[in-house]
Amino acid sequence: MAIQSQTRTPSVVTSFADGYGVGAWIIPDGANVAKMKSGGGITEQLRLAGFGFTVPAGATVKGYRIDLNHKASQYSGDFQVLTETVKLLKGGTLHGSNAGNASHWPVSPGVLQLGGDASKFDTSFAPADVNANDFGLSLSVNMVSPEGAFGDATLIDLSLTVFFEE
């Protein structure tokens, strides 16, 4: 059988205070975008869910690909934004390995692709899990600001692709 895929964008975007973040993400009403302004540190989790997948009940999930369209803005000093943590969510709980790769966010918009058709991030989800409204992912970034540098991180949009075989 051939591998099939579905690509979706989230309908639910929230900033989740996990006790470690440096502040809440700014999310315009009804938007699939977010911005974080900071003088430095690891951000709160940006949680994205409600993708609306319709993977058939008898299918086997083979992998996930995350496409982050993102950028960093530098207002002063040697400010940098690095991808810190990217994990899948099931039932609102973090699962699997960290897909974050400490990549630098570009000043001009750019797409960071994580995973692929055989990358399950050390998870084993059934179609019902992936189809659930609370399935999604969590993202945090490290806003590196030596000597008082300041800037922001902007998630322009994000899509998640689920690869499966019937």
C-alpha cells in the first residue's frame, strides 16, 4: 500500500504557562500566528491543536512532518531565537521525543521542516488519537540575549502533516 498524507493547520493556538517560561505568547483572536517579545530566556509553551485530521480508523500512522514558517526580529544587541522544544500533544499532554533542533530563527521569514513520513518522534498514536481535537504539538523557543539584547520571535504559520498507510 502507498503512504498517504493529510496536511492541516491548527484551529486552537494557546500560550501554556508551565512554570518555566519567560512570558506568554501574544496570539491575535482567531489567528494561527503568535509573537513573543523578550529580553531572553526559554518561552512558555505555544500549544497548537484542533487540526481536524480524518485518518481512517484502520490505518497505521507512519510519521509526522511539522512546517514552521517563522522569523526573529532583533531590536538591540546580538539577539537570537533558537528552537528549543517541539513535542507532540495527545489529550493535552506532551508525548514522545523532542523534535526541536536548536536551529536559529531567520530575520526574514523562513520555513523550518521537522520530521517526515517515517518520523514518529518516539510515539505510537492510533488514528483516533490523531483525529482528536486535543491532538497537536507544543513549541518553545530560547530567546538568547547577551548583554541586554532585545527582540521577538514570530510564528507566521504552522502546518502539521500526518503520514499513514491503510
